[in-house]
Amino acid sequence: MGLLTMRGAPDWHPAPQELRDVCAKAAQYCDSIGYPIEKLAMQYSLGNNRIASTLFSTTNPDNVLKNIDFISTPADEEVVAKVREIIGAQFRVSWKNS
């Protein structure tokens, strides 16, 4: 829903503002080192056996190919660690969907 993207979450996103803020900081960090946060998110979710399924949405068919390319290599664990540090206590925050 956009939290872990460079464009960020839309205004209607139900996540708490503090989570939205740290996700934006994490995206900025990833951008600063040339590692798209979208790539990291796909790699992390598909490389984690505890995550049963991963969904993404796009209106651009090229993004499907990009995501396939992203998952062809495992996530950089140093980048994962830094992003988890940035997200901090917000890592397990969730929200109601309805």
C-alpha cells in the first residue's frame, strides 16, 4: 500500500503517522545508497519463510518485470539491518483495515 516505496503511502493509508514517517526515512536512506526500498521489500518478504504470501500492485507492466528482477538475488543483510534500525519500535505496528 505504498509504505515501502519512494512515492510513499497515499493520504488515505490507515497506518499510524509515526510508522509512515519512519518508512519514509527508510526509503530516503535506501535511495541515498542506490538500493531501491521497493527492491528490499520484495527481497525481504520473499526471502522470509514466515511470510506465507507476498502481494504487490501496479498499473505499469514494467514494474512486474522489475519485481521479478528484484527477487533474483537475496536482500543485502546490512541494508536490512539498517532499515530495521530506522524503523525501530514501529517494526511490528499494524492497523485496522476496516
